[in-house]
Amino acid sequence: MTALTPSFAARQAVLVAAILAGTASAGVLPAFAVSDPVVTAGSESPPPAIVIGFVGGFVRRDDRHHGPVKLAERIQHTVPKGTYVEVFENRRRAQARATILRFLDTNHDGVLSDEEKSRARIVLYGHSWGAQATVLLARELRRDHIPVLLTVQVDSVAKPWHNDSVIPDNVAEAANFYQPHGLLHGRAKITAADESKTEILGNYRTDYRKTPVPCPEASWAGRFFTPGHTQSECDPSVWSRVEDLVRQRVTVQNLATASSRSPKDMQVTASQK
């Protein structure tokens, strides 16, 4: 495959950005409430899980017309009490990371110990550019030596000069949902940087040309220019499967038995790469 020239890639980025901007709904509703965990220093029980979602394109984090926001609202009623759930714009990755670090700092001393890092129970998910943000945030948490239970990408679209296909080895499990058609279509395959440490649950394909899904809340631009990509965000079947994956990973039973790797293990692995 011929490499993209910087000028061509830049023009392509502008075109894609314009289309993605058009998919954002005009009506923005008030932000939903998130469950804020009560963290006690020296607590013996597993800490509350942290579930972070990312919206795609230029969508607002509180726009209830979009899949990641709808999922966050639903799982608040099915995950264990105290689970922290929040959605971010895909460009707010640094803010999401800061939020995670703050909640892992259970003794509030401003420094994460190895014990605090090892107790992390984190699930990341997103759609489109938000799915790419999920992978990039997981990599940043790897550099912090923080484990991640699960990443889920829905029709993941990478921005120019970014790679959303390789899942870092601090992630225990990863799943990828995609559709193959149109100007914007998802990453067809994700792989593990280290198969001994990360299980790829599946690369799940949906063909909306064969089985279209109505999206009455989507913008006309999304329905016209990127119908498959738009349908991937409003497909109740896909998001129900994502919800099941998230809910299963943050149950009390899984909190106590998930990822036994210590931050020191990740430090050794990082130094070998």
C-alpha cells in the first residue's frame, strides 16, 4: 500500500472532520449524573470500578443522542453501587486520565503507590474517534504502570498518524465491533501487543447494508454521508453486547479476582520493549 503524503493525509483529515462534525446532534441535553465513589484510605474491600466512555467526532459528552452517553446512563443502574461512570469528548483524554489518577489515589497524598495502582479496576470504551481515544488512553495508563480490565472499540476510526489497532499489554481483555462500508468505517481487526497478557475477545463485524438499523435521532449528514458508521452508534444490538461486557467486568466477583499483575511487572515489561 502506498504511504499517504502529509498533504494528502491532512486534506483527508479535514474532510473526515467536516463529516464527523455534521454527525453531532444539535440538541444537547443536560449532563447525566455520575456515581461518585466514596474512597476510604486503607479500605480492605476492592475499590469501586471506574468506567470511562468516549464519544466520537465533535460530539458533546452530555449529548444523549449518542451511543456512549446512552450506555453510560444505562449501566449506572446495573453496575455495583459506587462505580464511577463518566463520558468524555475524545479530545479530552488528558482530563480522563487525570480523573482516573485522582480516584486511584485513595490516601490523597498526590502520589500513586504500587498498591494503589494494582487495585485499579478500569474499563474503557468508545465510538469512532472515541474508540481510538480508548486505545490511546490505555497506552498512557501503561506508561503510568496502571492495569486496565477491558477496552471496547465500536467502529474505531483513527486520526492521521495514530494507530488504534494494537492493544497494549496492560489491558487484560479487548473487544472490537465494526462495520466495513462507507467513507468512515471501523477498524476491522485489533491485535494484542502481547498475546500472553491480553485476550482479544473478538473482532465482531456487522453489515448494515444487509441489516440496516433506523437512526431517527441522527443528523441528516450522518444518515446520508456515513450511514454505516452512523448506524454503528445507534445499533441497540451492538451496544447491548458492549453493556454486557462492561457490566460483567465490574461485578464484585470480578473486582476481587481480575488482573493479578503488579505495577512492577509492567515496569519490567516496559523496559524490555
